[in-house]
Amino acid sequence: MKIVIVGAGPAGLAAARSAAEGVARSGADVTLIDGNHSTGGQIWRGGGAPEIETGVATLLNTRVASPDLLTFDKLILATGARELFLPFPGWTLPGVFGAGGLQALVKEGLDVRNKRVVVAGTGPLLLAVAHYLKTHGADIRLIAEQAPWSKLIRFGAALPSRKWLEALRLWNPCFSPSTWVTEAQGTTHVKSVSAGGKKIPCDYLAIGYGLVPNTELPQLMKVDPCALDEYQRTSNPAIFCAGEVTGIGGVDLSIVEGSIAGYAAAGDVEKARAFFVQRDRWKRFGTALAEAFALRPELAQLARPDTFVCRCEDVTYQELVAKASWREAKIHSRCGMGPCQGRVCGPAVEFLFGWKPDSVRPPLFPTPSGSFSMIGNEPQ
Amino acid sequence: MPEITIDGRRVTVREQTSVAAAILQAGVSSFRRSVTGEPRAALCGMGICYECRVTIDGEPHALSCQTLCVDGMVVETT
């Protein structure tokens, strides 16, 4: 039996571990595929990921642009999530990064010592990123959290004590609820941002409005990552989904879901069942997360007529605002048709205009034409 | 430690440094020009947004945030 896992973040790694354990007796093989140069996903980028089990083959620097070349008996999709970006004047300036984006760059060699940084957006990631940057020498000027204190307090009250201790450890006096960035100023690089009625000089802005599940591959394979049975199995009994792709719930939920999917794919349902209670607990955390950090409607009003919404094709807000749908916008403006294939502007226009995402087509990533010649000629 | 060339300038970086981090570290703020000519730089840092595209060893549109620096690498921004 061949078990293939796409995505080597917390869920994919947990799935690989439990699948390898589950199939150890039967001699089946487990393959873990990831587009990054290392395992660990985004949260363990630059270190911290658990070791790969023996008996798991890893295929890194490999993006699944189309499922045509995947051969498997069981497939576990653990494609994770990306950051949500919302357009505002100046957001295309160099020096404006995702919150997780700037952290990733620092993990991979960027020196932020004495750089003035504003961290903004929403969610627990903001405090974690600010703490990480501060320990690497950054001068944090503001942490702008769009959610109000009232929601944050309600969220805090529902947290397990371990999460409380974590929040205390990450606490920063620059934290400001009900605050959001309305503009970034600069000509060739960000020089300052406006937030909470003040203009704050800075070298970098790290801004992220939460996470968006990477559902493109499951969609292409005609399975719904949100409609799963108790074993994380989709409507196709050979395909499982685990981790943030099934809905945002954090690293603990991802690990539990990955463990369940791995054992279940290997046929060890008893071991899978042992994680059900934990999964229920972390799912409640995910629900609380979504309620506390729901985006305020004011954030849909930040873009000006000339603000780019689609960064690949430089499509402005005014070109989109009168359109009826994502399809119409694409046909008339090329919004979402550049190299990122709508991964950045798609979730943004859903929030701004309520447009639902369009169909997904292969290849899922810009792919060199030479890669297509392999289809049908793959080694056996 | 790998030594790479960014826009004709030689820079030495630590092991496991991404090309995107090396470009920023070298003080270059524009990685590429957008279709209307705006300067753009890395945004997502995780291979999703394609804003960090540069030419690496002659190959255009390479994702600098997903590529680690290797000794002798030649990087060109626009």
C-alpha cells in the first residue's frame, strides 16, 4: 500500500508519523511531499520541526501543480493555510510584509536589529511575531489588533491555562486593540504608517488579517476539506484532509487531525479514535478564535479608488467595485489571473465584495512547460 | 558561508539564508517591477504571492523566498 501526504507542516508530519507507525507491520510505504526546502511548514520554518520517522520518504521542493502525477492508495492533504491580506493605500510598498511573512524572512537570515517595526492585523500570531522580532533586536513601535478588548477578554476567558501562560510570556505593552492601519506612506519603501489616528514612522510593517486555508488541491480533486467523516476522510474514501486546510484551528488541532488521518489511512482505526477527545477540545479553540478575531466591517473601506487590489495584474479598487462577480471581474480586468492565481486577491475580494471563489484549474502553480511533458511518461 | 552576487555586488550570507532575505539584507528594496512599473518586494515570505520574483542564475521569475543561497549564485532584481 502506498500512502502519500501533501504538506509537511504540523498536520502532515503528524500524519506521516502515525501512518508510518500504522503500516510498519504491513510494509507499506509513506511519502511526504512539500513545496518548501525543509519540512516544518510555516510555523516550524527555520527549525523546530520533529524528526521524520524512518520509513517515510520525503520529497521536498516539490509542488503539486496537478494530481495527474500522484499515484497513491491513500492520500492525505495537509496543504495548510496562508495569510489573509486586505488592501489599503500603500500596501504594495516594499517594506510591507505579511506578519508571518516578516517572521519567515527573519528566520531565513534577515537582520531586524534596531529596525522600527509596526505589527498589525488580527489574531494570536501578532503577539507571537512581535515577540519573535523583538528577541531578534527589532524595535516594535505598535501592535495594532483590530479586535476590541471585549472580544479579546471573552476569548481569553475560554483559553486553557497553557495558552494563558503563553500569552503572558508574549505580552508587549505596545499592544493596542481596536486599532488598525489605514495607510502606509512612502515612495519606494514604507516610511510610516497611519493607525489609530496617529502617524508612526517605521522601517517595516508586518500585517496579516488571519489565515486562509489552502483548499486549491482538494478542490481540484473534487473533495471538500470541510466535509469529513470522523476519521478525517473526504467523500472520496481514498482521500483524507488534516490541519489548517480543514479550517483554521491552530497547531494543536493540526497535529491531532494529522495523527487521526495517518492512523486511519494505515487502517489502524483504534489508534485514530484515541485522538477524538483532543480534537473536540482544539476544535472549540478554533471556534473561539474565529469569533474573537472576526474582521470589523471598517476594514473593507480602507482601499481608495486607485488602490491596487490585485497585485499581480495591478487592478485597482475602482476597476472592481462595480463588477457583479469574481468571474466578471476576471474577464474584464484580469483580477486574480496573475502568477499567484488569486491566492492573495481572492480572499480579499471575498471580504470586500462578497464574491465567492471561482473554479480551480490545473496547473495550481505557474509551471514550466517542460514539466507537462512528463505527464504520461512518468517512471513506473 | 555562501558568497552570492546581487545586482553585480558580492555579498556573504549565513548558511540557510533565503535569497529574499539576502536581497533585503543587501539594502535592495525593489525585487521586481509590477505590470505598471511600481517597485515591489517580498510580501508573504512563503511562496504564495509571487511578489519576490527575481532572476536567479539566469532563470527568470524564480521565487527568492523559497530559494536558499548557494555559493556562487547570481541574483538580479529589476
